[in-house]
Amino acid sequence: MPEMMIHLGIERTFSQGFLQRIQQAALLQGRSSIAASQKLIQQI
């Protein structure tokens, strides 16, 4: 039974780290697209 708890703990931390990476990537993409659109607006 303790082995199962360890396994669940590892899965939980892994999935949290995975979600954080996805969120960070989305934020970075969002920032770059905002910067790109601002450049376009400035050119107009």
C-alpha cells in the first residue's frame, strides 16, 4: 500500500509540473503575439 501512495505522489507532482510548463508556454506565446500585434499597429 505505501508503494501505491508514492506512485500517486510522483504522478501528481509530474502532472503539476507539466501543466505549469504548458501555462508558461502559453503565456510566452501570448506575450510574443501581443508584441507582434503592437508592432503592426505602430506600423499603421
